[in-house]
Amino acid sequence: GACFLSLAVFGRAIHAIARISDEFWFDPIEKGLALRSVNSSRSAYACVFFSSMFFQHYCWTAGTQPCQKEKQLSLPCKLIIKSVLPVFRCVNVLERNVEKCSICSSPSEQHITFQLLCRHGVVKTYNLTFQECDPLQAVFAKHMCPNILKVHSRLLADVMIHFPSSQEEITLSVTPVKVCFKSYTEEDTDFSRTMLTEIQLSPEEFDYFQVGVDSAVTFCLKELRGLLAFSEATSVPVSIHFDRCGRPIAFSIEDLLLEASFILATLCEAEKEAASPEPNCHLYKYCIFQFHSLFFGAVSYKEKAIGDTFQSLVTASDTEEELGALQSSPVL
Amino acid sequence: MRFRAKIVDLACLNHFSRIINTIAKLAKTCILRLTVCKLYFILSDKVANGGASMWCELSQGNFFDEFQMEGVAAEHNEIYLEFVPENLWRAFKTAQSAKAVKIKLTNKHCPCLRVAVELPSLSSSSRIVTHDIPVGVIPRRMWNDFREPSVPDFDVSIYLPVLKTMKSVVERMKNLSNFIVIEANLSGEMNLKIETDLVSVTTHFKDLGNPPWASEDGYQSSAQGRDVESMAEACIDIKKLQQLLAGQQVNPTKALCSKFNSSACELQLVGSFAILSFSRISVFIFVCLKVNIFTAPEDFQYLYF
């Protein structure tokens, strides 16, 4: 069970995750509550982790003992976002009208209960059925990225406002002296019908600016907008970790009470793979991070009992390095 | 063909943006005509059953700090471009705090208007936002399609009531009928009427005043000698009128309505920045909106009457 300190922030997290997928993983652990989501093409992953301190009251009991062999798993579970969104519909008015919100799980009845205690004695109870599922986790070695930018969410919002809301993908290109966001166009774009926008910024505008390798990465803006709105609500600065094109890009925010990461696949352009043995291969490949399907309730990097490695698309070739880095990279 | 211009003054930028916004609300595509001293936004209406036909003329000196243009040829020193006004509005919408906005005609992948906005930033160097808006170059043989519309004689010319009031009256009448009748006389009285089988509603406006048209080029001939009490009327598609009034982003100080001899009605809004004129092609069926926007009252030189 959990009661909220800041309902609006939680609500915004749900909205942010909703941009990625229709369902999300609800995963409470001892340290706090993790909400995770991945899109259908496995090219975007979001995780928002609320530490137990975020809640007024947080109570978690382990469902399984580590020594138990049989799988007795009721959590984590999958919830359909559409059923949760109405609970947090008008985030702005939520805090005014709701005195308390509590979330409890009742594995025996296979549902999670969201209860809002509102003004004037009104109590709204939402019982949402969940599906049991394998835990979802992505591993991404952020600290190994050569390019790291840190910036206030306000700046990112001011940049993105110049793109139309229908803009699907944008390209972020960096050199040690320049940062540029521009609308992405495919090779066969009809330029006579497409308006293109480009924004150039100086590195001085960033709170932290490290460019180890000049790169231009293209990612989906639509999926990112969720995180941008969320970070504006929390006013925590956004960190951007990325590498060459083809490697994922991570947008994350972190403070004492919560951590959120949105990891997006980036486009890899065929020209860069001149030595490709398949000349007819699809022009662009989305290279993504790996998924691990673990069969234990608590996800811990110490337990390297990795089950099936879940690969839906091309994975980065340095798989081994990433596995090796599991020891020190944070579990998301 | 070359074109380069720059706006640095915030008030000019604001007004220019609002004009673009008005145009973007009226039309999906639009013609931009550039001459040495002026810009024109033209919409030549080819829609059979009425729509906005627009002619908007701006004196470049009232907006731009720099303005250089070289036309298609020395003896035809003009440029005609077709573009989507919504795109231009998008570029200007987020430029309201700009240090400078530059516009240039370029041809990288295709002809474009490149709008470069220099925005203030937290650091010593500015943020630069560049928008490439695709345009179509109109060949000279088609320039005749976009000539200045000729303005027929009118019967009555009157100042309109406060636009906001007129807008809300028309808005409500829209729910009751498809057509509205505008009546006005030379005594400063105007009526807005709708009539259906069940109900007829009339809103009366008094003491509106009639503009004193100088008799230049004899344009006012049919209005002279007219009985001041007699009403000239025109019937107009109410949706088009409402669309025109709703799209108004420029605040006129005065608005004018001029009635033509039974087959046309022209509504004109005059202000320090705008003259809007609205006319009808034929009785009951067609509606044609004519928009003339000038930058200063003296431009309102009865050119269109």
C-alpha cells in the first residue's frame, strides 16, 4: 500500500508513460515503486521509480522468499494505462480536490486498488485488474556514453515548442562547440511540401556539457514529450546520455524522491555501414538496448540468473560489454 | 530572383505576425507578391460557391528594417510566390521575443522562404531558429490572375459598430439561419437581419456615421444624390461573415461597410493597421470576401473604390 506526497507528480508520471504504450508494469519493491513501459516496436522504454520516501506511507511485503523454488508471483504486474489514466485525468485539479490517494494491491483478487479520498467526503475507488507477467527491465550503461548534456527542462520545452506537435522525429547533433536540434527528413521526403525547422544552441546554455564524440542522433520526439512534461512538473533538470547514431539515447531526471528514465532507440543510417554484407537490407535499423526477462520477483543485478535474452530487433554488437557492465550500471 | 528582408522592431514584428495569423485563418494557400516597396498577400478565389478572395497590401517600410528585392527580370521587377500561410504563421508565432527576424528566398532542395529568428538566450550567444518554408514560384504568364480587383460603384458606405459586438450578434444569428441581410443607409443606421419561417430577428445600430468619401475618380457617383434614409441591403452567407469577423487579429479603429448597387456588398474595416473589405459576387448565392489591409490610414486612399 502507498499514500501520496505529491499526487500531481505521480499523475504526470502516468501521463508521461502513457505516451510510450497502452500498458505499463507496476512493480513495487522494498525501496519503492517502479512503473515501467515499453512500446510495441521495442524502440522506447520508460521507467519511473518512486522511492518509498516519495509516499506518505509505503508498505511492501515480499511475496516470495529467495529460497523458494516455485514461482509465486503476483507482482510485478501489468496494468492497462487507459484504465489508470482516468484516475489521474486532470492533474492540475487533482491536488486541490484530493486529500489522499492510496494504492493497494490484493493479489488474491487480482486487482490493484486506487482510492482517492476527495473533498466533501467523496471517495473514489478504482479497482484495476492486472495481468501477471514477467518483469520488464532494460539495461543501459548510461555512464559509458561519451556525450552527456544536462539542462533545465524549461530549455528543452523552449526548444521543442518550435516544432509542430505532429513532428515525429528530430535529430540532435552535437560538436564540442555547437548543439543543434532539427526536424528529421527521410531520403525520399517531398521537400516542396515539408517545412523544416532547426534550432541552434550554444553549449553555454547547458548546465553540463560533455561531447566526447561528434554525433547526430535521430529519435522519436512524440515519445519524449511525455518526459518533458513530467520534468517540467518536477522542475528537476534533465540529463541526456547518448553516443553515435544507432546507439540508444537516454533522457533522465533524478532527485532524492524519484528517478525517471526514458530510453529511445535512434536511427542508424545505412551510409555509415559501408561494409554491410547485405546491400538490400532495410535502409534504417533501429538499434536498441537489450531486454532481460528475469524470473524472480525482485529485480537485482546481483542475481545474474538471466533467462531468455529478449531481442526483438538488432542489438548493439558489444553485447558482452554491456553484460559485463551489469555489475556497476544501475538497474532501471 | 533575390529577396532578403529583416525585422528588428518588436512592435513591427508583432503586427506583421498578427496579419499573418489573420491570413492563415482565411486561406490554406496564398500568394505573396513582392515589389520594390510593397508586399501583397493575395488569395484569388476560384471556389464556385463563395469563399475568401483576399487582397492585402503592406508597405514594406512600415515593417522591415531592411528590404531588398530583385524580380524575375528588370522590366518585371516583381516576385510572385505561392505558399501555405499556416507555415509562415508557425515560424512567427514563436518569434515574439526575437532580437531579429530575417527572411530570405533560398533554393536548397527546392525554393523556400527561409525565416531565421534570433532569440535571446541565457548565454552570450543567441539562439537561432531557422524555418524553411517551401514556396512555389509563380511564372510570369500567370501573374494576370492576381491583379488588383476592381471595385465597382457603391451605394452606401457606413462605419461599422464595435466589431466585438457585431461578432457576437452574428455568432448568435448563425444558429438560426444560413443567410444574413445587412442593411445600411447614409444616416448612420445599420441593421443586421435574419429571417426564417419561424422567426425573424433584427439588430439595429444607430449613429454609426458615414465616411466622407472624396469624389476621386468619380467613384462615389452613384451614392451622391441618394436619399439618406433609404436602406441599401445585401444578403450574405452568414458563415463566411462570421469566419471573417472571427479571424480578425488586427484591431481596426473604424470599420466600414459599403453597399454596392444591389449585386454586391462590401464591408470594410478601417484602422490604423487594417482595412478589411468584404464583398459579394452575386445575390443570395455567392459570397466573396475581399480583404485589403493597409499599414497606415493614408494608404486608405480610396484606391479600392
